[in-house]
Amino acid sequence: MNLQISETRDIAACRALRRVVFIEEQGVSEADEIDSEDEAAIHLLAELDGAEVGSARLLLRSDHAKIGRVCVLSAARGHGIGAALIRAAVARLRLVEGVGSVKLGAQTHALGFYQALGFEAYGAEYQDAGIAHRDMILRF
């Protein structure tokens, strides 16, 4: 198993992966999935044995960054790709001057996954695209 995670400007590849996971698999509407933030974001692309299998989007804010649109194709799950994407995202964001924390909105079924990677949940549960979420933070 050869996993590579790299920055990409191939937004179409990331959107294709997100379409499969969020729109087709989870039933998120296209209007909720596609927004205007892709152009300004840092995108990470995960490739397993040369095949594109996952992605994540990093958004820079004034004093923090936000990880979002994290997805891994169902056939590639269970190999640590999601965790590797999050670790790569955090490592990349640590390099950005002025960023003191990373936030994300986690689907509630994934809270334990993110907690194991150092994130802490805060605030109340909320609905995003019809899916229960909680906000999480990792402070540097």
C-alpha cells in the first residue's frame, strides 16, 4: 500500500471525490457541497497506489484555520487514510504564521476519530446539510 498526500490545485479532482462521498453517498445537496471557498483554499489530495481516494480542504482565517470537506472513498476506508489526511493538514497549517488553532465541524459519528487526533469538541450539536455535527478545535 503506497499512500501519498500532497497539495493540489486540481480542484476538479477534489470535487469529484467529494461528489461521490457527500452528494451520492451521504445525500448532501449540491448547493450545500459546492461553494465559493474552493478557489482560495489549500487542497490536499490522497492517492493510494496512484488512485485518487480522498481529499481535504484547508481555509485560512485571521487567527485560525479550518479543515473541511474531508472525504475518503468507501472502498479505501479502514487503511488510515482519513487520519493521514488530518495529520497532513495539521502539519501544513502549523507552518502558517499567525495560525494558533485549527477548527472543524465533525459529523457526530466521527467525534472519536478527531479526538484521537487531538481535537476537542465544543459547543452544542447542530445540523449541517441535514447531518448532525459538533465543532472541534486543536490548539497549537
